[in-house]
Amino acid sequence: MTTTNRRSFLKMAGSCSLLSIVSNGIALPNLTANDENQPYRVGVCAWNMPGYARNPESFAMARELGFQGVQLLYHPIEEPVYTKKENQDRFLQAAKNENMEIISFSIGIVCIRPFATDPDAEKWVSDCLDVMHEMKVRNLLLPFFAEGDLIDKPEEQKQTVAKLKKLAPKAEKLGLAISIESYLSVEDHLRMIDEVGSDAVKVYYDIQNMANKGYDVLEGIRILAQRDLISEVHLKDDTHRLIDSPLHYPKVSETLQEVGYHGWVVVEASISGDWKESYASNAGFARKIFGIR
């Protein structure tokens, strides 16, 4: 991969880019079990911190900025960091040293080489599930953007369902979740999940993605929460810090609390000006609106 393509991938992976004790029969990690008064944790995407996309030092930086966990980027081709046991141990130890969590993995390359049509994509996801099992990470973000966008592509939607049907039994056996993040409507997400027929398939709910498509963001939260299908939530704004976002994040927080969603809220992008200052602001704002100490 050329330097230009590498930069493009990392940028795209960010935009491509569950916790409940039990969700529809799939046991998921309850990272707040020791503090019932703190049902939320705030995290950050590693790929949005320059120089930290696949760097164990991301945990120290994230902690310094006010976060409690890091969402990691899994790349199955270039620098397949996490397939090596010594690297798994390095990341796990780095997280432990900072009293941080590995929130989940995102496999952003499927925005360039689509999950639905690329012959290697199914194996990438399967291999990532193995890595997750070894590292005790329970959620995989599977994004459908750019080349992998599913809007108005019924054949690709069918192919996606077919592949997820093959992968879901493995995820179920390992106690893992595969979470779809896409521009599809809530109704289309539900239809595809029902067609797969597995409790291991969830929805990764990105607030800005839903708003950009004109969907009712809060109603989407309510509908998905009725079936415990929200795995994690991305708090994102491509041009504003969260505190300045027109997306009304305090209302988003209120609705998530109203429906009983407990778990990770993960800040993606939302940089205006200096990235460190932006993320420190975002972490503080998210902590405030979700009541995180």
C-alpha cells in the first residue's frame, strides 16, 4: 500500500469505523459491574489520534485526555499487528498499565474492499474474531461506507447477510458480537439482522451517520433498544467539538439513559483546532452529559 493510500485508509477507517450483562443470549462484557452507579464509560477511536492508530501508547494518551478506553483498528493486510501473540500481550499490558480497556475492534478496510463482494473479507472477519477471543475483546465494528456502502444495493445486502450467516455461529460460540455500522435505516438494519437470525449480530449506532441521512436519531435509539441491538455508540461530529455540535448530544444522552442503554460511548472525529485540546474537551463533555466520574 502506498503512503497516499495508507493515509486515505486511516482517514476512511475512522469514518467507517454493549455493554449489557446479557444481550439476547450472547454474554457480553459488563465493564461497569463493580459500580452500578456508573453505567457508562467514554472511549476514543485510536485512528483519530495521529500516530496512535496501531500503537500501544494510545492507552496512555487516551487516559491523559480523559478517556477510559480505546477502540482499536484491525488491518488484516498492512501490518497485521494483532495476529502476533507478542503484540497482543503488548497491547493488553499497555491497557492494564493505564487502567484502561480495549473497547472493541474496527475492521475499516472493508470500506475499501467491501465485505459483501471481496472474496477475502469473510476470512478477515473470522481471523479478527480469533484475535478478539484471545484478547478478550467482545465487539467487532463492521463498517459499510464508501465502496462498501449498502444503500440501494439489494444484491450486496443479500451477500452481506449470506456471509454473516456463515460467521455468526463462530461469534456465538466465542461469545462475541459483530456489529453493523452503515447508512441504512433502522428498518433495513432490523430486516438484515432478522435474515441472519443470530443474536451475535448487532448495530453499531453512530449518531452523526444517522443524522446525516435524515433519520430520526432518537427514535432509532428507541427502536433498536427495544431488542437490545445497540452494541456501542459513536459520538461524532466531523466539523465541531461535541460541546459545539448541532446534533444535541445532551438529548442523545438523555434518550440512551431513558431506554436503558448501558455501556461504551465512543468519541470519533469531533476535532476542531488542536486534536489534543479537542479530545480533552470531548472527553470532559461526554463525562458530564453521561454522569461519568
